Amino acid sequence: MKCKYYLCSLIPSYGDYLVGYYILPSIHVAADNIHKSANSKRKLYNCNASIYFNRQCLKRKLTPTYAKIKIPNTSPAHKHTQHKVTIMRIKDEIKYLHSKKQKLNMVIYKLHLNLATTWKNSWQLIHHTVEDKFQKET
């Protein structure tokens, strides 16, 4: 039977196919938690990259496309206001990304503790395999 929960791709000891073995429901939940952990880590890495990008934009005085806000050209102060609005938009985005990063770290931490208690000795191998997979992606 083909492994439906992609447990096989993350755990080297199971191989590609499971023959004659039934996966217990608790292992299904643990496999789902492994995938949640991996997806959360991927989101965390993307969040860190976005924070870095926004900081570099502020440092180099660049305006990303999402921060371009149009202000009508009706007063002489519109250039100053436009500049301040874009800087404020980037800073607000950085604040939002930091809060998102904090929430993702908490989710990853709870999943890590849950998986460590579920898988006991095998968790280090599974965790190392997931980390290697991320290193190959980048």
C-alpha cells in the first residue's frame, strides 16, 4: 500500500511502500504533525526573508511595489507626505512580520515538543532529515 500521509518521504526507515503493516491512528496524527512542523518552518524561513528584504529597502531607501501609495498632487507637501507614508508602510510591514514570526516560532516549538514525546528516539533522525530537506531547497 502506498503511504498516503507522506510519512515515507520524511522517515528513512519506512521506505517508499508499506507492505503488510498498518499505520496506527496515533502515527497518522504524528505524521500530520511532522508535515505541519515542516510547513511552519518553511513559512518561518519565508517570513525571515521578507523581514530582511524590508530592512534592506529601508536601509537603501528603496520603495517596494506593495508600499507605493498614491497621494494626490494638490499641495506642495505631497512629496514629503508620500515619502513618510511609504516608510511607515514598510515599518508596519516589518512589525507585522515580526508578530507573525513570533506566532510561527510558538507553533513550531509546541509541535517540536509534541513530536519529541511521540517519536522519542527517532525524532532526532526525523528532525535532521527535515532540516536536510530544507537545506537542499535553498
